[in-house]
Amino acid sequence: MLNTYLVGFCDGIREVLDKQCTALMLVVSKEVEEAYKEHSAGFRNVSNKLITSNDNRAFQVGKQEGRDTATARTIEG
């Protein structure tokens, strides 16, 4: 159930940040794109498996708390 909550939490944060990125419309220079392409040439994919449950309530609570965290003025730890 914890993994299901965490997946929802990350989904909520991603949703808020995606909206912010669209609103900001960031422009990446050609130099930055080329430097990243060179830097990431050795990157590889790593497969992983995250075991989640079908607990939709845990997912929804996590998603809402992720949204709330991403839109909060401060994040306390």
C-alpha cells in the first residue's frame, strides 16, 4: 500500500510541475542540448519493478498530497 501511495504522490507532483513547465515555456539553447547529448551518451536503461496494490484510495490520497506539496510555498522536512 505504501508504494501505491508513493506512486500517487509522485503523479500529483508531476501533474503540477507539468502545468508549470507548460506555463513557463522553457527554451533550451542548442549548446545545452548538444552538451547533454554528449554527457548522456553512456547512459543506459535499468529495469526495475515496483510492487503496488490496487488500493485506489491510497493512490488518490498520495496524488492529492503530492499536488498540495508541489503547490505549497514551503516544504518542511
